[in-house]
Amino acid sequence: MTKLMQTSSLTALLLLLSGCSNLNNLNTPVKPKIDETVEVVNNQTIKSISDITSIAFEWKKVEDPRVIGYNFYRANMHKDGRILKLVKTIDNRYATHYLDRDLQPNTKYVYQISSKAMNGVESKTTDAYVVQTAPRISAVSFLQALSDLPNRIKVAWRPHDDQRIAYYKIERFNTTLNEWRTLTTVKGRLQAEYIDDGLDNNEAFKYRITAYTFNDVATFISPAVEATTKPLPNSVQALNATNNIAKKINITWEPSTSEDVIKYVIFRSPFKVLGFTKVKEVSKDTLEVTDNINDDGKEYFYKVFAVDKDQLRSSEKIDPAKGVTLNKPAKPIMTLAQIQGAKAILNWTSAADRRAISYNVYKRTKLNFFEYKTEKYTDIQGLRFEDNNIVSGVQYKYSIQANDEFGLMSEKTEEAELILPQTKIQK
């Protein structure tokens, strides 16, 4: 232990407050009851050791049998000036050590000690004993925050050199509340990183770190560092979906401009704003996919997302492309259905889309009250059909269907009913 400077001249300048052994009323001024015959602690025997927020004292006990303990008076020389307050009563004359805690770092304190006797009296105090707490431990010497990580920021620092360090407190600045908030405590002096995850994309965050001793004494706070989370990859451009291909929709796009894109994921929905599900994913070099659909005139909405090496997906806020499979050709318009001579004649015109390249004629022959026989005539190139294979008195029903170049067939026209009249027999 080292003995610090003693200032005997301060004794007359310092006002002693208290003398009461009840520490719940230490701040209530009470005039001490002094008995000058009670032995005083030898000023020359007082020794001390300072820490950051505490000071340890040692002294030689007094031999006066009337003494039952000791009173410690203290003043913070930066705040209290000349006013001493009773901070500790020790009720044991054989005690020769005392640890004064919860002090301010790098601060001068003045102490005076009296011997406590029975009946509430005490000796005169020692001369003023001035001692200073140790400075606060320096902040961590190096701190950095790493940017461009997906949904997270890595905070790293150099482990503190001071062997008294037990843990670190990590803080992040809350811009909404405009204050620093504790994120976590990292135990162990040699621990040197913390990963703050679950963050928004392309957002900036500030961090700082404070080291703490085993006695929970804080070091100086580090300077703040700032980092930004990785942005989402850029969206694809010129997204397009076809509306003129039979049984399929082709989806094309221009690539994302982000350099670390590794693939594209295609989603579709029958609705424009919801219900999107994944249908396919392709490599970064593929800019076109075909969605095979076994239906005509089927409508879907498509979104294509770029995915980077960290599995970040481009923004959801994009307009979908509408695609439609080729619809059936329009059904023909029947313009004539009649019996001429001994044959059935059908005439028609093509629909407005002009896609028909051939036609089918369906002929249903009535066999009995419940049953018909169906025949189909295909690859009819013109707009007229003549059926010579009819029998008088039998009911026939005809309908027409258009075919396009992709093999799609239109709906059938309404059936036209024809009957070849029976010939009268001459008697």
C-alpha cells in the first residue's frame, strides 16, 4: 500500500457533519460529540490504494479500551468543497481495513477518521487525508462496423489490453427515439465481434462499445462507427409475356445490373396483385423461359426476381407482366343450311380473326328417339359443304368448326337441322 498526501491544514477548514451511527441519516447535519480524551487514529499509520471507483484504507487500531469502532468522513473535493459527510461507521475497534466504493473516477477525495467511543461520543478526527481515484480505463482501441452484409452488420473490435475487463456492452443508435440503446452484452475480454442481424436492407446504423471490469466499472465509450446493410439486387428490366402462342406463354426480360446476381426466380398468379407462387428458377445467363399451359386463352401475371450470392431477392415492388395463351379461333358464321335436290348444302363465312385455315363439319344422323350417329368431315378448305349421303325422311343435324395453323379448334356453330322430304309414290 502507498501512503498518499496528508493535509493537516485542512482540519480547521472542514465542517464535520453527522457523528450519528445511524447511516440512514448520514446526510442530516448533526454536530459530533467530541471527547478530546479519546485516542485518535495515528495519522502516520493510514495507508491507501486507489482503484477507478473505490479506495481501500488501512490503519493501525487504537488501544483505548473505550473505543468501539471508527467513523469515516469524506468530501468530494470537486463537488463538496469543504463539507465532510459521515460515509461509514465501523462498529469494531479491531477493524483496520475499509473499502470505500461507488466513487467517481479520477477524482480527489479528502478523508478524516475519528475513533468512535461508547455513549455516542468520538475522538477528534485525523488530519485531512487526500487521495485520488484512478482514471477511467481507456476505450477499446479499435472498432469497426462492416457494411454490405445481407440483413446484418458485423461489429468487430480489438480486445482490450486491460486484464480487468470482463465484458463489453454493444449499443446501437435508435434514430426514432434519438438515443443509444443497448443491443447486447458480450462476455469475455478476448471476445472481439458481434453480428447484428435481422436488419432492413440498404439501411445505415451507428454502433459504439463500452468495456466493463469485473466490478462493472465502465471504461470510456468508444467513438461511434457506422455501416450500411447490403442493398437488394437491382430488378430485371423490360419484363414481357406473350399473348399469341398456343398452349404456352414465353416470358422474357433484360438482366439485372447487379454484378453478383446468380439466378432468376419466376413467379406467376392468376391475379395481378396477389397469389404469386414460384414456377421456375433459372441461371443468371438465362433471360427467357416458357410456361407450358394446357389451356387456351389462359391468363397469368408474371414477376421475375433477381437473386444474388447472399440469397437476397430483388424488390417485390415491381409491375407484373400479363401473359395469355392463344385463344381458340372464333367459330364460323353459318349463312346457309338447306336441302337442294337430294343433298344437303351448307355455306358459312370465317370469323373476324381470319385465323381459320380449314374447317370441320359434324353430321349427326338420328337413329331413333334417343340415339344419334356422329360423323366428322375434316380438312375442308372452302366455305361450302355438300352432303349427298342423305336419306329421305331422316333427320340430320350439322355444325361447323374452324381450325387454325396451331391445331386449335373453335367452338362449334349452332346445329342446323335438315330433313330430305320423302318422295310421293304414283298410283
